[in-house]
Amino acid sequence: MTETHRTATTDITATEAARAAIAGSAARLDGYGFFFDFDGTLSPIGEDPQAVVPVPGAVDALAALVGETALVAVVSARPVGFLGDRLGHVPGLHLHGLYGLEYSADGGRTVTTAPEAVPYLPLIARIVDEARAMFPTALIEDKRLSCALHYRTTPDLRTAIEEWAAAQADAYGLKLQHGRMVVELKPPVDTDKGAVVRTAAQSLSGAWYFGDDLGDLPAYAALDELARRPGFHAVRVAIANADGAVVPLTERADLRLAAPEQVPPLLRAVLAARHEKLNG
């Protein structure tokens, strides 16, 4: 399935690609999982990462999905605490923060941290302080278990930030994560969005994944693996954003949305198709 790029006002649910994805899922939706990135997927990209909020209708759509599917999860670079606050602590919503280093099965009310990441807390705190001293005009985000160096508002610092972050990763054995106008240092724990999806979807009959950036590619790869199982239905959704950046995710997608605002209407269409099947 492929879909051309369209404006955010287009009725994405009327496209051939969307109809095919919805029809393939509606009859078995109670065995499906829905996985979502947050930034650029459920919310617009913003210059201030702390100021972003979900697009209208996103939280209600997630809550509705929770009641009708096997699993609904947000898989993000954000900490679970941030996700829970922004998404209203939806009961039954699974939150995987910091690429899987944190987890909550109750919308963020309780949080479990990967034990192998805990020893890196003092090092990450020190790197945050050093990054802020080195790049006082850049936005350095302290995520407790990772340090994100944003250069969206200081693009002239991109090379210096990326080289400095790479040097820290080499010096301390940390993992380096590149994203849209950001580079992140995190503990060398073997987890990413693909590992989260691969584990969570093992018992499912199908899964949708919604993402917008390089960090979502491992989740697409996980769906590729799962789709090799007989009967498993995978739908990969790529969301474009206002900055117009093109990432490899777009070419791998089954369905392309023009903006995060198109996500809630698509989810409502999925649920409407399920109800039609049940009542038909």
C-alpha cells in the first residue's frame, strides 16, 4: 500500500490506502495493537519540547482504542512522566518512555525503570551539566536517563553539537541517537522502539505503528519481521510535519499522513469500521 502526500485538510480515510488498511483490520481489531510515537505523531513538532501538547482529539481517540483493541501503546523518546501528563493518564494506555528504558501499564500513574539503566543516572546528570556549559544558547533537555541536545533553534551549532555528543558517547560507552534536529546520549542498554514493538506484539494478530522520524525505523523493521508470520497484518503509518523534512520512514510506509491532525480522524474511521462489522 502506498499513498501520495496530501494536505492536512484532506480526508485521509477516503484514500485507497486507508480503506485497504482499515478493511484489513476491522474484523479482527480486538487482536490488534496500536503503537504511536508522540512528537510529530500525536503532537506537532515544537521549538520548545516542554510546550507541545497532543493535537485535538488524540487523547479521546487513544482512550476509545483502549476499550476495543488488544493493546494501545505510546513508544517515545520522552520520559513516561511527560507522556502521562500530556495524555491525561488514560487507564489501560501503555507508555514506553526513553525508547523503552521506562514503562507504565496504567497511563503513567506508576513507572518501572530498566534496572540496567539506573547506574548511568549520575553520568547522564553530569553530561547534561557539561552540555549546558558547552552550548549555552542551545536547548539541552534533561530526561533523567538521557541527554537530548536540540539544535532546531541554533542550526549553526549542528556540527559542533553532533561532534561533541559523538565524543561523549565514545568516551563513556553511551549510545548515540539521532533524530530530527536533535542528538541524544543514553545508556548502552539494548532497547529501542523496535525492541518494544517486537516484544509487545508477539501475541497479537496485527499491529499498526504511527511515527515520523528516524527513531521509528526500528519499529517498522519489527513489523516487517512480525508480518512474515502467517496471518499477521502490519500497517506502517508515516506522518509528515511542517518542517518538510523527508526521512526514510516515508518510503517504508503503507500509509502516509500529512500532519498529526490526521491521526485522530483515521483512528475514528478504524473504530467506525469495527462497529459496522460487529453490527452488520
